[in-house]
Amino acid sequence: MNNGWLLLGVQDGHGVHGHLVSQFVKNQLPKQISIPDNNIEKGMQQAFLSMQQLLFKSKIECAMSGSTCVICLFTGDYLVTCNLGDSRAILCSKTNNSWHFKPLSHDHKPENPMEKARILAMGGRVAKITHPVHG
């Protein structure tokens, strides 16, 4: 908790070096967060972009590895949720012995046509990877 903020996050690495990427994000992303002119959205976007630049400058080979990330930032009366990939935030509440669930983020999956178009427009690639069956 810093300046009345509480930051919670989950990273899920994938690929050969995914565990290194997710650990790097866990350690570095909170240091990148600042809120210029009380513009939380701009501050979070800048934090994620800075994180990406730091990762590319690191010695971690991330051409075929990466990490999903979902964070929830509590700032006074606000809850801000940001995510990359398919890590998901869900708000759970209980009233009258009944649980209620509200998604706070949406998954970024290439099976979604809009997400696939965004990936391709940014110069990325979308490919289905098949794993051989052993045994």
C-alpha cells in the first residue's frame, strides 16, 4: 500500500522463459505506476508501456515467451482493473447467502476476431501451436 493505494496482481508466464517474464513483471510493474494529473487510465497505460520497454531491454529472451497480467488498483473510492492476455479479474460479493460475480476485465484471446485484428495490425502473429503426442 502506497499513498492510499492497494495494488493486487497476477501474472501467468508462458513459453520457455515465461516464468522469468512473469517474475520480472511482478517486480518491475509496480515501480512504473504513477498517476499524472489524476488521470488513472493514462497512468496505467504508461506503466504497461514502460514495462514492455523494460522487458525488451532486459536479458530475458521473450521472442516466444511472455506473461499474462491482471492488476487491480484500489485508490480511495476507485477500483481500476487492467489486463493483458487471458488473466481475468472477477469481483465477488455475497448477499443473503448468495454469491454474485461480476467480470472486471475481458480476456485478450486471438480467437476473438477483434483481438486477432489488433494483434496483426501491431505486427504480431497468430498461429495455432500443436504439441506432438508422446508415448
